[in-house]
Amino acid sequence: MSSLQSFEDLECWKSARELRMFVSQNIIPKFPIEEKYALTSQLRRSSRSVSDNIAEGYGRFNYQENIQSCRIARGSLCESLNQVITARDEEYIDDYLLQQYRERFEKTKAILNGYINYLVKTKLG
């Protein structure tokens, strides 16, 4: 972790950013206007929350608080998947777009879990 200069250097943050941009560029534009203050708003907030919480945890300079923030980020990640599934159920997006999202979701979740495990081991070490 010594080579990290900013949360922007974290692979989990980079992956969360990619996921957020995918949501805003490819999924949200498919929603009808009547979802503007409902599903659109919820998905926008939850997808942003993933990278927000990773950045916040990094800035706390405390292993336990960083771990907790990353766990919150993981919860937001799962929340956003649920909202994308809802979008598919409502037929706002197709199976292909859901699959593209799932691939980014799984990648982000794996990297984030790895970072959490690293923080836990470093804290104990």
C-alpha cells in the first residue's frame, strides 16, 4: 500500500468507477422518464456510492474504518445489481445489457473483496 498516492490508485476504486460510468452511459439512458425520481435516482445513487465509500474509507487512514467503508461499498454494489435486475424485469434493458453489467459487477466485487481481505490481514499483522 506504500506505493499508493491516492484512492485513485486503488484497483477497486478504478473498477467501481468503470461500473458507475457503465451505468450512467449505458443503462440509465434506457429508462423511461417516469422513472426519473424512482429507479433512475436509486441506481444513480447506489452506483456512485460504491466508489464514494471506497474513497472515503481510504481517506480515513484507519484500517477498521477503511474496512467498514469498503463493506458499505460492497452493500451498495449489491444494491445496484438488484436495481439493474429490476430494470430487466421491467423490460427497460435487455438480457445482454444485464449480462454486461453482471460482468463488471463480478469483477468489482472480486477486487473489492480482495482489498478488504488485504486490509483485514494488514490490521491483524
